[in-house]
Amino acid sequence: MPTPGRTRIMTVANQKGGVGKTTTAVNIAAALAAAGLQVLVIDMDPQGNASTALGINHRAEVESIYDVLIDDVPLAEVVAASPDLDNLYCAPATIHLAGADLELVSLVAREQRLRKAIAAYVDYREREGLPRLDYVFIDCPPSLGLLTVNAFCAASEVLIPIQCEYYALEGLSQLLNNVSMIQKHLNGDLAVSTILLTMYDGRTNLAAQVAADVREHFPDLVLKAVIPRSVRISEAPSFQQTVMTYDPSSTGALGYLEAAAELAERAN
Ligand code: ADP
Ligand code: MG
């Protein structure tokens, strides 16, 4: 898997819930980490599902991304190593993050707080002689509030998971409009770089139809790799694991491995 030669920061976003954002963030992160790359997942969803899947403690009393965003606690103080895999780190989310969308409103540079925290963390790693991060994945909540705006301002790429079901494209134009607005006003570097088709059920015509539709609309963005619907993928988080370690030979793990390789290939 090629190294990007810089820190690639990707926001995993889609304002629909349950489309595979978190699953995609943690499993692509795990696949890249398993290949020896340095990967950080930032959990920006108050539900903390990415933290859970990576085996990171995110009980209310833990210092978390909430403290980074609201109280200027350095990211270095909240980043924890995932017990699931080497080279894989996570900044956890706790339930406190649920109030952050509102609390951010009155703060200075409210849209840029995550961006600044990541930049300071990248500097910190360099100062401490730690290996440079190859990838940062930011897992977004299913909304387009200030948490997601912070994620957009911190990243240069957006990765959109699309569930191969009815209404897959619904809401997508709103998401793309938001990305354009951010581009215009807050972060000129931002672009949608990648679309990943998830929960693909090869037995149905509908899934094939939706996949064909999305590919027709976004020929350059959609990865060739498709993530199949797989029970192993949905079981892994209850063992505080990604599917990469839970069942590395499952179709789901292979799908994410392929997606990660393709994403890495397109780095430069
Ligand atoms: P989001 O973060 O967009 O809300 P999740 O990643 O949490 O979505 O996925 C929603 C649910 O679907 C979770 O229970 C997850 O385990 C399950 N899931 C995600 N991807 C797959 C898949 N490829 N096959 C089966 N279940 C999946
Ligand atoms: Mg999620």
C-alpha cells in the first residue's frame, strides 16, 4: 500500500444515518494500519460508535474530542492507541459531544477548531520524533451542523459512503451543495474525492441498479471496490473490533481491504 508522502485528511460524511459512515471509517483505517501506515480516526459523533469499534474507552469521564473542541485540550492528550491493531489511533467521542454543536456557536473561530487541533497534533508528533501520520479519518454525525462543518474545514477530502438501497441518492445533492459552500467560504482545499458503495446485496436487482446509477452520476469518484452486506461486518463492533481482525478472511474484510488499497493508490 503506497504511502501518501503527506498526511491525508479525509472526512467521512453523509447526513443520512445508518449508511455505513462509521463502519467505513474504522475499517478502511484498520486496513491501512494493518499495512503499516500510521492512521488516526477522529470520532466526531456523540454516539461514539467509531470509538467502540476501535476498542477505545469513551465513557463520559474520559477526556475526548469534546474537550479538544470546546476547551482547547491538545489532541495529543486524548488520542489513544487502539488495542485492535498497531499503528491505529483514535480520538474518542463521549456523550458530552451531543451538546457541542450548540456550545461551539459562541466560540471564536468555531468552524476551524478541529483543523487547528489537528495541525497542532501533527506539529507535536514531529517535535516528539513520532512517525508522521499517513491518514486521518474523521467520522461525522448524521447531520450538517457545526461538528460536521469542523470536519469539513479540517479535511482536504470527503469520502461519501452510499448504501445500495432505495433513496441512495436522496440528500446527496444537499451534501454536495454544503461541500461547495464550505469550499467557497471556509476551506478552498476541500473536495469530494471518493464515493464508496456499501451494504451491497448481490442477490437483488435493486442494489445493482443503484450502483449503476451512482457510477453513472459520479464516474470518477466511485471506487471499483464495493462493500458487500455482511453479518461479520455488523458483528465486529460488539467485540470492540474492526472486521479486519474479527474475521480477516470474510467477504466484508476483503471488500474493505480492496477499498483501502484503491483509495491509497489514488493518493497522488
Ligand atoms: P452510520 O455511521 O452512517 O450511521 P454505520 O456504519 O453505523 O452507519 O452502519 C449502520 C449499521 O449497519 C451498523 O449496525 C453497522 O454494523 C451495519 N453495517 C454497516 N455496513 C454493513 C455491511 N456492509 N453489512 C452489514 N451491516 C453493515
Ligand atoms: Mg456513525
